[in-house]
Amino acid sequence: MEQLLRVQNFNVSSDGYGAGEGQSLEHPFGHADPGTMFSWAGATASWPSRTDPGGSRGLDDYFTRDFANNIGAEIMGRGKFGPQHGPWGNEDWRGWWGDEPPFHMPVFVMTHHPRPAFTLSDTTFHFVEGDPAAVLAKAKEAAQGKDVRLGGGASTIRRFLDADLVDALHVAVAPTKLGAGSRLWESPDELRDRFHLDIVPSPSGGVTHHVFWRK
Amino acid sequence: MEQLLRVQNFNVSSDGYGAGEGQSLEHPFGHADPGTMFSWAGATASWPSRTDPGGSRGLDDYFTRDFANNIGAEIMGRGKFGPQHGPWGNEDWRGWWGDEPPFHMPVFVMTHHPRPAFTLSDTTFHFVEGDPAAVLAKAKEAAQGKDVRLGGGASTIRRFLDADLVDALHVAVAPTKLGAGSRLWESPDELRDRFHLDIVPSPSGGVTHHVFWRK
């Protein structure tokens, strides 16, 4: 069975930014408004961070409940793991997600600054350097035959797209402009030479789902 | 975790029939044209009966790859299992699907005619009678905490809808009229009093996806 590299539930503004400027502990997505960007996902029953019962089970829920479907490992950029830059001052920071991260699988954080792996609940964070192909090889081995999710942010996804390693992408485009930040694309049309594209408006979430798969 | 009863990838004509008249060994769906009704699903990478590589990974694939996602058992009517009526003449018939049925879980076939359970590969077929609530209780126990899929046909789904036991339905409506056969509804609007409804045209499959979830 072929192991795919999949981007799932990645969110960008209408001008293609995955996060705004000024990422910090208080503002993981910089000046981007999480409500506008992500509320479509938070409204669904299968949102991975949902703690209360309820939520919708319409079209948007198909996207959130596919988040972990046949996924065995995640790759993320350092900016998704935390707001720090440069060498780790200490190793107190263990991600944004508290003691129960919503991954439940090995996670590979790409960084030039080494740090020992650690485990929180059923998620183990590994800190790896190397080019995208080398990191993907490690993640595929850890995924034990399942697919690998590429978790973002935008610059990390760009690196894997530029290396032509991405097999499928789901990107939800929000009706808001950010003007600056970490950019995935100027237009989704940039990927049409290599990918098929289905464009599907969310019936109630305000975003437009873009589903790409390799030609 | 609540166990849901879900209808997944059920197909009907624009006038609401899940199968035409004259079901037989050669024509499992009677006079309905399988090409028009089901080709959207067969074109996807995750179609459960796919044997060759390839297939699309766009919107339609989200529906087919959700087929078994968190499903632990299936309930089906006898007409989905085979074309016979009345007492089993013999027990040679073991379903339409050959030695590797696409279920990979316990399947409960509703019939008034008893027959011993049997296993093909990793699918075990149980033959059960009783009202929908009693059959659902058996299937939930077999599903071991996962959801139960209600596999059809239309008259079986109707029975569970009439007993208000269905939590979520995905029905793909094909642009063809059958005029007669086994009917799910006259119009999807019949379910709006009890269900939310997202209506989503397939970008390339010709059908219109109807996604219902309980209010």
C-alpha cells in the first residue's frame, strides 16, 4: 500500500496566508483572527480538540473526521510546535496542547536545534533536522504503513511542495485577507499544473474547501 | 462515547429509489443502471471494492474513505445480501462479494428465515430477526464501542428511520429517474423536521451529496 503525504484541514486567508505576523504565546497565529479562520472546524462534531459533546455532522465534519483517518505520523514546522526561535533556552515548552495533545501518534518537529524526544500521553514529539525527503522517510517509517500528515505551517508545506513530496492537500480558504505573514500561495491556481483541484464551498462554515490530489 | 447509526454512501435516483424493479442475480439493482447510480464512487481511490490502483482523491473520495471510519458493524436487509426470497433453499449463497467481502467486520442480515452465521475472510455474516431496535442493540454490542453502519436497501433504511434510530445519513442522489422499485423517499425534504441537511454537488461525479445529521 502506497504511503501518502497529506495536508489535512490547513487554513489560509483569501490572500493565501496560513498565519499572520507577530506569532506569540498569546497569539499562535499572529494577527490572524482564529474565529474567522478556524471556526468552521471548531463547529464540527469531530474537531480533534473538541471537549464538549455536540457539533455538526455535515460536510465540514467529513473534513475534520478525516484528520486522523489512516494517518500514522505527523510532520510539523517548529512554528507550529511553539513560538520560540533559535536555540532552546530550556526544555520546559512542550507544545501548545497541554498534557493531551490531539495527535496520538509520533510527531516530527523540523528544527536545526536538537532536543531529546519526549512523550505526552500517546503523542511522542521527535525533533529532527534534514531536508524534507529525509524527514519524510523517518516519518513514513514511524507511520508503519499508514499515511503521513503534513501539519504546517505554511512555510513548511511550501518546502514539501517545492520538493514535490505532497500527494494530497485539503486547504480551507477563509473570506478574510491578512496582507502579511506566513504564506502558502498567491493563488491556489499555482498548484493546478501538478494537482487536480475540487473547490467546494462549506454550506455553513464560511470557508471554501480546496481539495488537491496529485495528477 | 456515543455509538451512532450511520448510513454511508447510499445511492438513490432523483425520484428517491435505491434500486429498481426486478432484482436478480444478474441485476442486483433491478432495472437501475449501476453506471449512472454508482460510478461517482467507483471513480474514487478509496472505493471499498477497488482492486486496481489509482482513482480520484477529491471531494467524492472523502465520502468513500469514510465508509469504514470508526464503523464496527453493519446492518443490512436481506435484499442487499442476495436476490432470494422466502426460506433458504440451501446455504450455498454467501453474498454478492466473493471470498473477500468489503466489510471486514460483523454484518447483521435481517431476515425471518434463520440460517447459521458464517465467516468469509474477516467478515462474519449473522442472520437475525427482530425489530430494528433489537437488531441495532446486537450490532452495537458487536461494534465494541464503534458506530454501526446501516447498509440498506431503501426499505431497511426506511424501517430504521421510521423507528427514529438513524443518527446520520449520507445519500448520493443521481440525476436519473427510476419510476419504480425500492423507495427511500419522495423528497429529501421529508427528513428536514428531524435532521439538518447539507446539500453538496459532486464536482465531477454527477451526483448530489445529501448529508443529514440529527437535530
